Amino acid sequence: MTDVLLLAVGATLVSAGARRAGISVPIALVVAGLAASLVPGMPDYHLDPEIALLVFIPPLVYSDALESSYVNLRANARPIGLLSVGLVLFTTGTVGLVAHAVVPGLPWPVAFVLGAVLAPTDAVAAVALARRMGLPRRIVTILVAESIVNDATGLTAFRLTVAVALGSATSILNDVGEFLLVSCGGVTVGLLLALPVRRLRGWLDDAVAENAVSLAIPFAVYTVAESLHASGVLAVLAAGLYLGHHSTGLSHEARLQEKATWRLTTCLLEAVVFALIGLQLRPVLHALHTTDPAALGRYAAVVLATVLVVRICWVFPATYLPRRLSSRIRERDPSPPWQLPALISWAGMRGVVSLAAAFAVPAELPHRELLLFLTLSVVLGTLLLQGLTFPLVVRLIGPEESRESHKDDLAEAVAQEAAAEAGWARVEELVIAGGDVPPQHVLDRLRQLAEHRRATAWERVRADAPMRRGETPTAAYRRLRLEMLAAERQVFVQLCKQGRITHEVLRRVMHDLDLEESVLCRD
């Protein structure tokens, strides 16, 4: 238990330091894990296979699904499907073929288990960079959706390949049928469980209780689906997409808490897993001490090169071939410049899911230690090679700065205009219909609030106008109001120290000030 706590604390500190320094968090954690594994006396960290799949995968998939847009997923269903399903199966088969050919004595079923383990991508670092550098939203949407959906596809394929390797499967036709049954069953279970959960959270009407349910959802859905021999990961994905799409029905407090809760949970889990990637190298190498190091390096290099090349060979045909074959697709979605598929093809880093799947390989499976070594080698290779070079690739071939943010600002300004008019019209209706006329200063304040939000949106649209001098009224308001909030906090703290207000009052007013500051400081 002490070792686990030390791991969690150390990983969290490294993650915080990397964020502070602007360094890629996954890469920093992996390097720190590698360095720590070389320290004499460092304990060996081993994860139980069931814990690896139950503790890490469901919450990570669920949190990503909550943040995903169902509308964007549906709009980009074709490229997402080709990557998250087609590429995963293609990678599983190709890596299996190459591994069987390169590694002497590696059985076909075990080679395909390795392919299924390495098939899912982890686009955490690539997506974060793509957002910071203003890449087109479609690239970000596709990478995020691929990393979510291909987790489910890859782990379902992993489950079936392990069954084949252990002799639990019968024939290819049965395996394909089971794959479809497990996949469809997982989605069905996830949706069926999400429906009552949505009603339950609405009935609770308590933000803390609602988010306690939210934390339990991925584990409960995964467990139920697996007990029914369906895909637990697909069930969690379906439930997360459905509940995230209907999150507008929750209270504002529940939404704020849920977002903060899952960000914290994801940060902690990813920190621990990426640190484990580095820490696992030494015990895995120790288990393979009788194998020729040169041969191990050769196997790892070939498998890593296969994983990199397979993605490139798939992305370009998957991007342009459908448009060549279908005029309808070509007219609705013209061919993008070559830079976009090139960036997507170089964003295929492996990480949490592959590591968890490798840990979950049963102990009775032949060559388990070799699979762990090859998985660690590919995860480390893609994180360091692609993760470190992706910023350079973006700068060299990336498209010019996207204007999508300007379009978003314009759309928000138009929406704020309509919302302000509707809100004020509602106030006028209530004043006319009601017997009690509110004081004039209340009406003036409501009108000013509506005008302020409308003006703020339009000022963002005009923020890039040429020859603009000085700060906008909204910027001035934000700057001065933040100074006011800081001064108000000092007064409340001082009054509490003097005993003139209680700690309960202090917490309540500080909460209100924090909410207002979060609105002022939003991106």
C-alpha cells in the first residue's frame, strides 16, 4: 500500500511540474518512470490484470465520452469509423503477421494478441498540442473520437484474440460473429443502463449525490456488461456519450462539479499509468534476462516500425479512396490537402490502453513477458519519437492558423444577441402580467447584464480588427472587477480572523466570488 501511495504522489508531482513548465505530461512521466526504475532499491510495480482493466480503462473512456460531441461524432462518422474500427483491425492483423514472421517460435494466436494490444492509440499529447496550435477542429475531433472508440474496438479484439490463444474459440466465423455480438451487446447494455441513470440524476436534485453517481457509472456499467459477456468498454462509451449529450438537463452546480471531478480523476489516473510505463521496463527486462538483448532490440524495432508504417499506409487511402469511389462523398466532403492526413498519420501514439491490455494478458499465455516487453517498447517509442517530433511536424507542414475561432466568436455573438432579446422580452412579459412592479434599479441592472453579455460577444469578434488601440470596455471591466474581487476576498478573510463572521459565512461568500471569477477568466 505504501508503494502505491508513493507512486501516486510522485506521479502527481511530476505531472504538476510538467504542466507548470509547459512540457508534455505523458512524456515527462514516462521519462521520470524510466529514471526511477534505475534507482537502487526501487520496488517493482506489478498490476493485477483485472485491476488494470477495471480501475483504469472505464473511467478514462467515460470521461472522454462525456466531453465528446455526439453531433461532431455523427458528422465525422466515416473517417472516425475507418480509423477506430478499420485501422484497429488492420493493425491487429498486420502486426500479428510481422511479429509471427520476425519472432522465432511465436504462435499465430499470440502474435495477434500482440497486434490487438498495440492497435488502440492514445492521442492525449497530440490532441493537446493540436488545440494549442490552432489546428482545424476537424483534426482534433477525429483524433479525440478515434482514441475513444478505438479503445473499445481494440479491447474487444484483444478479448477475442486472447480467447483464441487460450483455445476458448472454435472457428474464424464464430469469432467474427462473437465480435459483432459482443460489440452490439456492449452498446445496447450501455444505452439501457444510461436511461435510468439519467432519470435518477434528475430526480436526486443534489449536485454532490449526482456526481457520486457519475463516479460510479463507468465501473457499474463495465461490470454489468462484462458479466453479460458483452463489451464493457463499448458499454461505458455508449453510456458516456448518451449522458454527456443530455448533461444540459442537470443543474449548473452539478455540471460544474462533474467537469472538475472528472478532470481531476483523469489527471490522477493518467499520471499513475504513464509513470508505470517507465517503471515496468526493469522488471520486464529481468524476466527476459535469458534472451539475447540484440534479438530483443531487433524484435522491438521491427514491431515499432510496423506500427508506424501501418498507420501511414492506412490513413492516406482511407482519406482519398472513398472520395475517388463515390461522387456523393466527393461533393459533400471535398478532398482535404495532404497535410491533414499527414498530421493524423503521425498522431498515432500508444499509451494507457495498450499498457493496461498488456498487463491484462493472462499469466498462462505463452510468451507473456515478451509481449509486455514489445508493448512497452512500442509505447515508449511512439511517445518519445512521435510525441517529441509532432510539434516540429505541425510547424513544418501544418496548415495556416485556423479561422474557426473567429467563426465561433461570430456565431456566439449572434446567439447572444438573440438570447439577450429573448431574455429581456421575458422580463417585460412578467412585468406586464404581474401585479407587483419591481423597482426600476432592478430592471436597469437586468438590462445592463443582457447588454454586457451581448457587447462582450461582439467585442471578441472585433478583437482582431486592424489598428485597434486600447482595451475594450469588456476587458477593462474584467480587469477592474478582478481587482475588486481580490480586495473583497481580503476583507472577508480579515473579518473572519477578527471573529466578526464565521467560517461557514466565509466559505459561502468565497464560493460566490470564485464562481464569478471563473466566469470572468474563462477562455
